[in-house]
Amino acid sequence: MTHSLRIPDLTIPTRPETGTGWSAGVGPGDAGDPAVSDVDVIRVHGAARLAGTVHVVGAKNSALKLMAAALLAPGRSVITNVPRITDIAIMGEVLRRLGCGVRFDADDPVDPMVAVGGVARSRSVTIDVPEQPGVEADYDLVRRLRASICVLGPLLARRGYVRVAHPGGDAIGSRGLDMHISGLTRMGADISGEHGFVIASAPDGLHGAEITLDFPSVGATENLLMAAVLADGTTVIENAAREPEIVDICTMLIRMGALIDGEGTSTITVTGVPRLQPVRHATVGDRIVAGTWAFGAAMTRGDVTVTGLDPTYLEIALDKVVAAGGLVETRADAFRVRMDERPRSVDVVTLPYPGFATDLLPMAIGMAALSDGASLITENIFDGRFMFANEMMRLGADIKTDGHHAVVRGRERLSGAPVRATDIRAGAGLIIAGLCADGVTEVSHVHHVDRGYPDFVADLRALGIEVERATAPEEPELTI
Ligand code: EPU
């Protein structure tokens, strides 16, 4: 079955009406691919300093999975504090094509940004799940949102059959599914690959199993959890991921009636129940967005207060900022980072939670590029995460990569240049690095940033930055 892709309008203010010139005050663009001939660009000036308060809304990597988890119970679930970003719009479309009613409304409680006259960065999503949801997720959506694969577990549990397009790799590396597949197979599923689809069936239902993951994969833990809650018997997931987003999903599932123990630890035990109830749930704050502002404050020698997140979720990242010379104050749901001097070099090793998050690697490299001394940065999660380092080098960063290590020798200042966002986090890291570069930095392909940061431009402005966003023509194709 094929469909033409039309992502629902989330009534986010759109990019400039014409493709000419620079414009002030525009938020993220719509969810569609930019026209082949246009590319969205953010332009910042160097020698800038981030100062002020910014509020983070719900985590993308939680909200996407909470939306998939809603599939587990027929009826109406409502998820609040959902970030207003492209990936959420795509997940809404995935659910619609599975037969769900999906509606985005003003959030409750209202995003504090609205209270100061800004544009809401969070929404609430109401999902009406039918008794018999569909069983297919097509490639046109899955290729744009790898997280669509998280409908595999819930649909297999509900329907006993599912066909989800294989998402393939992306700009941060090859991204396997072997742990998802071997775990579901242990639970009684029969899984094959055909014409680019992962096809899973369990005509007699899923049963509990003891599963030890080779690596604490976030996605595999989520899929197995969401399959196990309706399986017959008890499933034990060893070496499970421990991210706050996993705990958030478990919290929602438990409120739906699931029997789960050990969430937030490496051993999660799930005893299946025959049926779950729909629920209302608020998404946990986004620690990666919050961490982006923490490093932004450190890099720009700024003073930023971040609200909307329990800072213990960022403990190691904030420790790195302190080691670099930053002053960090924390409260239950907020933290403040101040940096008065040039950062000192610090080594960083990315690891599954509670280790240093791979999604903050571009920010760690940005800080290292400006630090006094050399930093050794080690990436252990994605094999292609250093690809963006070439763009950072265009800004004058001194980076040498070798396999999963990078040695970064700090410079007093970077040098503004046109660069390209290759993924969500790289895009945000490059924009912040541009604040520390002489002259102007233009970051193109910022539709990647819109996938993960609700209105990055508005947040930069709230923190005192002069920033412009525009649609610029893509380089013309040369032919002979
Ligand atoms: N892996 C396998 N086989 C599997 C599953 C994973 O080899 O069956 C490998 C992957 O290829 C990767 C590593 O294990 O090298 C980690 O993958 P994981 O499954 O933990 O990550 P994910 O679920 O695909 C989520 C986030 C990422 C975040 C990682 C790690 C979502 C939608 N994505 O990805 O977020 O970096 O966990 O924390 O939740 C982002 O938001 O920009 C982003 C990339």
C-alpha cells in the first residue's frame, strides 16, 4: 500500500514566505522535506554570549515512544508536554495511517514561553486508538523517522502481525535492529525481512522470555518492553537501557495497567496482562535540549538558567562543565550554568545512560574546540557521529579523528563560515559554535534542527542572541 506523504499542519509559524533575503522572527518550518531547490539556513554572529532563562519542554525521544505506547490500549490516550517538532508530526502521521485519530492541541499546562508572548513549543496530543489498529508502517515515513520502528513491539503484541519498513542507517552511522529482532524472536515471534520490510508474526501470541541484550540499546529495550506488557507470562530484560526516557515510558505503561519492575535499572521485569487502559501522561523534560544550553553557556562564557528538567538526568554532562571551569547551581527542576573564563580542556567518553550522552557529543566537541588545552573525546555509541567534525573544522576547529576517538586542540576563537547541519545535534552544535566564531556563521539544512529542537531560534533570542533564519536557494546542479 502506498500513500503520498502529507504531514499534518501543527500550526507552527512557517519559514519566510519567499525564498529571498533574511527574515526575523520565524520559527521552525513545516514538516515536509524542503523543496529540492530550497534550504533553510540559520545565520548567527560571533562574539555572542548566551544569557537568560530558557524552559525545556518534553523530550523528543520519550514523546515519540509514548505515542507508540498509546497503541497498546484501545481508546483515548492524551500525552502532554509533547515538543512541537517535525519528528512528532511524522509520528502523528504514522499513527493516523494505522487507523488512529490524532489531534494536536494547546498544551496543558501551557508552555511558559506562551506566557511571555512567545509561540508554544509544546502541545498535547490526543490519540484515539481503534480496537484493531493497522499493521503496516511504510518506508516513506520510516525513512524520515527511524523511531517509527518502535511501533513494532506494540503492534505485534496487539495484532500478532506487523510489517514495518526497515529504517536503514543514517548520518550518525549504521543502526542495527538485531537486538530488537532476537528479543522478539525469543518471545515467540517469527521475523523475516522482505522487500525492505521487517515482517513479524506471532499467530499464537507472544510469551514471556529471558532476554539479555548485547548492549543496552534504547530502541530494543523499548520495543521489547512494549511487546512484553501484553505477552503471556514474565519477561526479564537484562542489560536493559536505563535512560530517563525508558523510565518515562514505564511510568506511562504502569499507569495503563502494566506490571513492570526495575525500570531505571539494568534488569527490567515485565509480567504480561491481557489488556491495558488508555491514559493521560506528561512527557519528561528533554535532557539533551537542556544539555545543549548548558554547553552553550560554557562555550559562550554565558549565564543560562534552564527550567523544566530534573538536573540529575544531566549529572555527568554538568560535571564536565564544572571540570571545564563552569559554575553550576541546581534545583529540583532547574539548573544554572555560568562560565566566566575560557573553558579548560576536559576528556569526554560517551556511554549509555547514566554515562555522557552521545547526543551531546557535538556540544562537547564544540567546547573542546574553544578550550585551553587538548581534549580526548571518545564516541562509543554511533560509528558515524564524528562525520560532522569536518563541518566544525570549517569553523577553524582543530580536530583529529581516529576510529572512535577525536583529539581536539582548543583555539581561543573559531572563524565564521558557511557550514551544513548533517543531523539534529550536529546542527545545534554548529549554531552554538558559530556564536563563538569571528564574523558570520551560516548553518544550512537546519530542517534537521527542527526535528529535535522546538523553535531553536526563539530560544536563542530569549537568551539574547541576534539570529536570522531564511530560506536560501540550494546550489544549482551542474550538468554537462
Ligand atoms: N544497535 C544495534 N542493534 C540493535 C539496536 C542498536 O547494533 O538492535 C546499535 C546501534 O546501531 C547504535 C547503538 O546500538 O550503534 C545504540 O543504539 P540504540 O538502540 O541505543 O539507539 P536508538 O534507540 O536507535 C536512541 C535515540 C538517539 C540516541 C540513542 C542513544 C530515539 C528516537 N533515538 O536511538 O537519539 O542517540 O538512543 O542514546 O530515541 C537523537 O535524538 O538525535 C538521537 C539520535
